[in-house]
Amino acid sequence: MAIKQPETLNPFAEAVAQFDAAAERLKLSPELRAILRAPKRELTVNFPVRMDDGRVEMFTGYRVQHNINRGPAKGGIRYDANVSIDEVRALAMWMTWKCAVVNIPFGGAKGGVIVDPRQLSRGELERLTRRYATEIAGVIGPESDIPAPDVNTNPQIMAWIMDTYSMHKGYSVPAVVTGKPLSIGGSEGRMEATGRGVYVVTREACKALGIEMKGASVVVQGFGNVGSVTARLMHEAGCRVIALSDVYGAIHNPDGIDVKLALRFVQEHGTLKGLPGATPIDGKEALELPCDILIPAATEGQITEQNAHRIKAKLVVEAANGPTTTEADAILHARGIAVIPDILANAGGVTVSYFEWVQDLQHFFWAEDEINLRLESVMTRSFAAVQAKRDLENCDYRLAAYLLAVARVAEATQVRGIYP
Ligand code: GLU
């Protein structure tokens, strides 16, 4: 068999393989498997944006709704040069299972625009966002499909989407997106939610696996919204964060990095590169360092069959979506390395998005303590359910999470029946 190169990995094929493993174990009928495999709705948009120098450039974007049987479609929008329809399909499918595993009443969706936002001015970014929002306005809405931030998107971009949608309606529709700034109906705790959820799940997994959090060595790949918050919370919990990485490379200090200092440094310099007291290393090398806990918090396809046998962590917690390929997953499992899957590990983000949407619809806002308490309760309860399933089925965490999630979506699909 030819060895697949990461750049030729098809994330949707990976997502379908994960689903198929669960469908097989659940003995779902071939009809039901066919329904759940297929993305329900896929929109491709090609649109022009006027650049600062007066030129008009064409961009391509997508919005995919995988399944909406349990509620409105939910999922982020990413801006990245590597966005493809298969990536967006995979991410939409993962959102379906993610919402189901934490039992919030949403289906799964994802959007993306093929663009490197670092190459755009603020004005270009705003015009691209407003035009993309207009192009997908027919399929999004507070009752139908609610976008949120993802890779390279942020509260400001959500504000532009909310404003564009609202301008077309003629009144404000805060519930059309989540992850908005607080001043226009965003939720306390949303910025931190994904990282906080990763931390809670890691803490619960450590308890279950007998890993002492205090002093545990941790490597975090990615220092965006998810990786940076996760690293800070792990640091505050007494872990030794020995390596961090961003798109420019990684830094290493076996005695532990001061994550708060790293956060300040990144704010000033835009990168971790050059952080005093840490040695620069290759980004890939960071994944292979001996450590207790490895947290990939960047993008898909980072742990593959090429490096899986060199991973030395006891526990891998998938803060990113789809960081481990199917082959790598099997290698890690065979080597006795526990993997907490993305659909559980990073579900804190969409959980607080759900709280934000509920608050917007009720025009009634909760305090940060209450948000964090509710998030904590959803994440611990969901972890416990997955742990119990894993023990019962004698399988890995990923299959256990999929068994719970897929069964919920299958049940909703079956009870609703086939129309007409
Ligand atoms: N983009 C995040 C995710 O992948 C959050 C999605 C949301 O809040 O809707 O889970």
C-alpha cells in the first residue's frame, strides 16, 4: 500500500471512516448509514471583492450543512488558503457528532473561504466577510444555521456577519451567529470556552487514567484561541507546559514555559518565536517530545501514520478538529496511548455557542460564573458518559464517543421518518 502524504489526505474520507466504524458497531441499516453519511446541503459561492488598490479579486467560499435532524445547523466559518469542499464537509459532519455527544439541540454545519486573511487589509477583510455573508444569507439564520468563529475568524468577523444579515432584514438579528462581541449579544465566557472545555476534559481523562495533573508535562500544538487558552489553564492547574507551537515553529523548555509570559509575548510580537527562556525547535519535532499529555490544537492531519509511532505522550487530547488520521489513531491505540477525540474534547466552544444563542433568543443574559458552571457540568457529564460507554464496549474513547453521538442522531432521524 502506498504511504499517503498528509497533503493528499482527504478529511471527508477520514470523517466517513470514523462514522462507518460506529455505524458498523451499532448495526445501523444500510439505508440509515447512507442518510447519515451524506451532507444534507452544500453551497458553493464564487464572489468578487474590491481590493484596496482598486483591483477586483474572485474568492470561493462554502457552507455545508451535514445534518439537521436534532436542530438547526451549527458550526464555524474558517478562512484559510487550504480550505476545500471536502474539508468543509468533514468539519460539518464532525459538528453533527460533536453537538450530539454533548447533547445540545443542534445539527452540524461548517463554512469556509479560500483565503489567507494575513494577506488582507482590515478593509478587504471586512468587504470579503460582508460579501460572503450576503452570498450565504439564504441558508443561514437563527432558526436554520448559526455560524461561529473557527480557524482565522474572530468576534469582529462575527459582528460583520451579524450586521450584514441584520441590514438585509431591517432589524438586528443577534442570534444569527455566535462568538460575537459582548456589546452586540455575545456571551460571557465564549472566547475561552473551547480551551476551558479542553481543560475540563483533560482533567477528567487524567483522573480516569491515573495521570497526576500537577507537574504533568504538556505539549500544546497551536497557539490560537483554543491552544493559548488551553495552555494557560493547564499552566494554572500546575502542569509543566514544556512546548508550544504556532504557524512559525515551536519553542521548548523541559522545565516548563511561563504561559502567561508567552501570551504577553505573542500579543507584542505576533509569534512565540524568540520567547526568552525557551529553545526554538521544529514544529513537527514538538509533537514527538516525551510528555504526559499532547494537545494538538491546530488543524487536521497532524498525527499521521508517518509520525504516530514516534508520539511519546500517554494521553492525546484533540483540541483541533481531526488532528489524527484513521491509521494514526489505530497505531496510537495499539501502543496504549489514550486519545480523547475532537468531538468530545473541543465541544466546549459549541456548548457556550448554544448558551449564547439561547441568551440571544431570550434577550436575557447570564453571568460568567453561571456560564462556566454550566459548561463544566456539560463537559464532565459528557466525559463520564463516554467513559462509561468505553468501559462497557471495551473500545477506545473515539469509538465510544461516536457510539453515543451517532446513536442519538440515528434515533432522531428514525423517529422523524422519511418525508414524504
Ligand atoms: N468552530 C468551533 C468548532 O469547531 C465552534 C463552532 C460553534 O460554536 O458553532 O467546534
